[in-house]
Amino acid sequence: MNILGMVMMMLLLVTILLGGHFFVYFSLVRFFSIEAANIKITLAVTLFLLGVSFILSSILAHYSENTFTKGAYFVSNLWLAVGWNLSMALILSWAAIGGLKLFNVDFDYKYLALFSFFGAAILSGYGIWSAFHPQLKNITAEMKNLPEAWQGKKMIQLSDVHLGHIYDQHFLESVVAQVNAENPDIVVITGDLFDGMDGQLASLATPLNDIKAPQGIYFVTGNHETYLGVNNALAALQKTPVHILDNAVVNIDGMQILGMSYPARDEKINLAEAIKKVTNFQAEQPNILLYHNPAEAAHAREAGIDLQLAGHTHRGQLFPFQWITQLIYGKYAYGLTTEGDFSLYTSAGVGTWGPAMRTSGRPEILVIGFEGA
């Protein structure tokens, strides 16, 4: 993206943020019948600062990592989600006002404002809890020509952990404990392990050393690794037992594990053509593709892939964005999709991007069992 494009995108983001905060200001003034100038000014200034805090804290956290910048980043990102939930509740309140007026019902609007605060608080509280408590999700993958050694084998997929200023070493330790409790044979990480922010990546990744998977841990990059610099991410992982699959394949007991790296920024690839160029990959043999983005599902199927494991969509992360991801990715937006001999599972991911909140579905650690089709 060129400089002009970045400036335009930043202006659009600022416009959306300030517009949303003006809506909150306007609604609160009307619902509470605020007339005092000093209260209006205080409310306007507060909401303006909250409106720009996300951008300012992101810039600060990118260039300086300390307790203050991490705290500011966490709070401003969290407010972004709380403010969104409050805005949705206020929209419902305005809709209720329209309905009440339609039937000539007299009503004290401040109760609608209180409803909005209460509803946003309940939803946000649940979302914060959910964001730090990924659930185990069990599926069975049916595959043609499944090698006998893979009958009953257990694989765990981790995706979109987003280690960085919010999800730290302690969070990953808890995830690793959940993984080890399942006694997996193999663990795969399908991108966005890191959040795309500069920081002490090597220390963040240290808990990966404790994963117990006798047949290995395998990793492919996601879009956020390209933001922070792929070499930085890979350098951190080279100090762990994790095997990096950079457009490469490894054979495990007759199953090909193929890892395709996420394209560099502003680069587009045809996944089917890229797979054909991978040395030693044989499409007619049983295989599992690790590729971060489910949007290339048609190309993966064209290339002879049996099972693709993806992430990226976060299942929308915040309600009702799961409907938007469904519009973009269709049936591949979340969960298991099977088309003939091809299957794809899109994980909801383990962590979050931006706000540490999940209101469109729980984060997950995927546990995969295998059966012959």
C-alpha cells in the first residue's frame, strides 16, 4: 500500500471512530436531557479522546514497549469493543423510541440509556471472559486413503494466538497446558501466532518449548507475521522445537503435511500453482494443507488437497461481525466444510486482534481425530 493509500485509510478510520463517538455523545445528551454546557463539554472531550486513543496507543505501542504503553494499548482497544457494544445498544434504544412514538406511548428516555449501559456491560463482561478462555473443540476428519498409522491419531490446531501486548507468555502457558492435557501426536500452528507488533517475540514464544507432541510441532505464517516482519517471527521460533514449513512438505507415517506461507504484503498468489511448485509434494497421496486464509479453498481443492486447516476469520470476533465474515468467506467462514474428497476447517482462533473481547463465539483449540472415508 502506498503512502497516499495509507493516509486515506487512516482518515477513513478516524472518521468512523469519531463519527461513532459523536453518535454516543448525541444519544446520551438526548436520553439524559443534558443541558448544562460544562457537562456537555466534558462529555464531548472525553469521548473525543477515547475516539482517537486506539490510533495513538497503537502507534505508541509499536515504537515503545513498556508498562505504560502496554496498559494504554489494552485499555484503548478494550474501549473500542465496549464502545461498539454500547453503540449497538443505543441503536436498539433509538429503534425502541421509534416504536413507542408510533404507538403514542409516553416514556422516560433515560431508562433506555440505562438499558444501553446495562446491556453493553453484560455483553462486554462476557466477551472479556471469553477472550481469555479458549474452549477445546473436537472434530473427526474423514479422509480417503487414510494411512493405517493415522487411524486414531490426534492432531491439535492452534491458530491466531496473537501473542503481543495483550496475550503474553502466561496466556500461552495456559494454552500449552490445555494442549498437553489432550496428549496430541502432532500440533500445527496455522498463522498469526504473533500480533504484528514489535516486542520480545522470543520470550513470548518460550512456552512452546513445553508442548509434548511426539511427532512434532509445525508452523506456517499468517498475515500478522508479514506485518511485523517474517524474519523476526521465524527467528523467535528457531529457538523452539517448532518446525517452520515455508512452502514445504514433510511426510509423517504416510501423511504429507504441506505448509504454505502467507504471501508478503501487496503480493498475490495462486495457491494451486504455488502448491505445484513444492518439491516432493504428491497430490495423489494423503495430505493436509496448513494455510492461514480459507479464501483460497477452491485453489486448494484444485491442487488435490484432502484437508486444509485455516484460521484468519476469528469467526467475526465481535457480534455481529460473524455475518460479515460469512458474506466474505461464505461457507468457509468458520467450521468444517466437506466437498467430495476435499475438506476445510476454519478455526475461530485462540486469541484476538485488537480488543481482548469475543462476543461472536468462543475462541478454540481444535482437536482433530482421523477416520478413513
